[in-house]
Amino acid sequence: MSTAAEGVASCKPGSRDIPQTPPDPISLFAAFRYWLKLGFVSFGGPAGQIAMMHTDLVERRRWISEHRFLHALNYAMVLPGPEAQQLATYIGWLMHGTLGGILAGVLFVLPSLGILIILTWVYLVYGDVPVVAGILYGIKPAVTAIVLFAAWRIGSRVLRNAVLWALAAAAFVAIFVLHVPFPAIVLAAGLSGVIGGRIAPDRFKTGGGHGASHQTYGPALIDDHTPLPGHAGFSWPRTLRYSLVGLGLWGLAEGALYLSLGWAGPLTQMGWFFTKAALVTFGGAYAVLPYVYQGAVETHGWLTGQQMIDGLALGETTPGPLIMVVAFVGFVGGWTKELFGPESLVLAGIAGAGVATFFTFLPSFIFILVGAPIVEATRQDLKFTAPLTAITAAVVGVILNLALFFAWHVLWPAGSAAAPFAGRFEWFSLLITLAAFLALWRYKINVIQVIGACALAGLVFSHYFFRS
């Protein structure tokens, strides 16, 4: 979660003269066009996406002030779920009410869903074609390096004392050695933070909200002291009503799947599983991927471990939140289980992707539309609490486990639980992994560029040197 701060901090005001008047009011249709465009160009993970919104909405368009933007970001970052999508929903709600928030949040995700559905279909139908296989051969070790870099990036910012290092180590042992489920690790870390925050509060002050910025870009449409619009006012009846609507939508969707397909039906199980995944997504998508792997691969058998790596590779190369990898999981799961028979595999895949996406993102909309009026009413800087600091520390250990899991599958593709190092060792994959990590860590090269270079290297190597 700390990566988002990097993106915002990197934004600098331009050299132009600072305007003295706020921009004209923005229509819902104009906002719709912006959110739709953002959905197609929001590459770069949460840091890049948040930086992009900051540049567009704070600096250039001045739809919202720096302080109000960071205030909304503070709230999004203490929630489970994709913070960039939640931030877009928050700003859309603040500008145009419930409809504006829903449009912003949906359009942030919808283009990515469509692109991933198409790419997943191509992957399943043409994945064995030499060109596609060669590209994936290069991308897989790049994904390993990206996950390892995520562990280093979060750990370098969070693990500031021995207590938090110990929590990260304990989480790694719990999931790598003892195979403890991810939600149990999150719960244990949170409880440790509650206790530790009382006993040794100084040890749990690593996390923090964003301080107020001293940059100025001129008066904004929603400025620091702009009165709240009527729809943003807090009231208990409204909070209860929106909570019931959100829970009702979840109940109707899951209930319909249960009544039509039964509790054991794959789509019903996807709805329940991805709801739980959405509620434990502290620390970003990388943190919840081990849980998705445990459930989707080991428990339900919707896809294989190798396919999970390929799905993450596709997720890294498409716009939108990285957690959209759940759409890949859902599509492959629907396809693999032949939900509607062998003649309707594409329809089954689309149904799986749609269910996975709906149940993953519904909680985010509930959190924002129910909680944002409370946040606006308080207008105080939010801080990471001790439990969230502890959870983030534990997430470092969990992500490291994920990186090792990916590395094992990439370097020993023929390995199994019984013979983990069986088959040929992929030395070229190791070289790509090391080069990709160095590019990300030392030279700060963009993730998309790293993946593109690795894909090209894999294609060339597989074409000229690979021997099966």
C-alpha cells in the first residue's frame, strides 16, 4: 500500500502560471468520458494509477484540491481492496453523488475486464502456438522478479524494527512451512497489532497517512474549504440504507447462483470465494494472491499453478487494478469446469470472469459509498492503525512466499510436491529473473517495459536455442 505514496510524491506542479479562479462545473457526461479513458490507460499498478489521477484531477483539470485528494487516498489505503479503484470511486462520488461514484469505479475496471477476457481466450486457444509459448516463456520469470521486487519494496518501507521483522518472518514460516491459510495469518497479525499497539506503541508507528501537501495548483472545483454537497452529508438512515442495499445485492447475486446451480456449483463457489478474497486484500493484490492460489488451484482446481503465473503475467500487461487477475482465474475456471457443456466454453469463461469480478469489487463500492460520508464529516487525517501496520508487515512474508513459489515453477517446471527439483533446470529463466529484478530495483525501469523486454528475450531464446 505504501507504493501509492511514491506515485503522488512524484507529481510536481508545472511551470505555468497558477490560475486564480476555479474551473467551471463538470458535467456527469464529461466525468464519464474521463473515467472511461482512465480505464483504458491506467497502467503501472496502484502507484502509477494514483499518480495519473493526481496529475489529471489535481494539477491539470483542478477538479479536486491536493488536500482533498490525499484525504480520500488516506481512507482508500486503510481499506481492503484496490486503493486506486476505491480512490476513483470516492472522487466520482464526491463530484456527482452515488451515480458518479459507481460510474468511476465501474469504468476503472470494465475495460480491463474486457481486455482480459479476450487475452484469456487467446491464451487458452493458442497458448501452445510456438510464438505465444515463447512470449510466455520470457514473461513468467519477469513475473517472479516483479513479485520479489514487491516484497522488497513494501518491506523496505514497513519493516523498520525487530518486531515487524519478526512478524514478517512468522508469516513466511506460517504459510511456507505450516501452510496456514492467508485469512488466518491476517487475523493473527491484526491481533498482534492490537496487543502490540498497547504494549509497545512506538514499534507499530511505521505506517502512516499522507501529510498535507504544500504544493498549489490554483483553486479547485472541490477546494480545501469547499462546503460539502448535499449528497455527501452523513446520516445514520442513509448509512443503514446503503449498507442494506450493498448486502442485498450480494445476497441476491449469491442466492441466485445457489438456487440455480446449488451450493457446490462452481459459480456459486466462486462468488463465495472471491467475496472472502476481497475482504482480506490488505497490502495490495500481491498479498492476496497466495490466498487466491490456495483456493483456486489447490482447493477448487479451477486452474493449475502454471496457469496462475500466466494469469498474473497477463494482469501485469493490461490496464486496471492488478487484482483483475481474478477475471483470468474465473474465466479459466469456467472454461475448465465446462459449466455449460463442451460446446459453450467461451460463455462459461465469460460467466466465470464476470462472477469473479463482481464479487471481488462489490465490497469496495460498499466501503466507499457507506464510509465516505463519515470520512468527509470528520475531515481529519487518517493514520494506519497498529493492526494494519502489523498486517502489512506480515504481508511481506506472504509475498516472499509467493515469489519463491513462482520461482520454483519457473525454474523447475517439471517439479512436483513429491519431487520438487525434478526435470531440467531452466538456467535462462534464472537469467531473465535476475535481469528483470535488477532493472526494477536498480534502474527503476517501468514494469511494462521490463515485461516487454523479457517477452522478446523469451521469444528469441525459445525460437533459436530451446530444445525440448
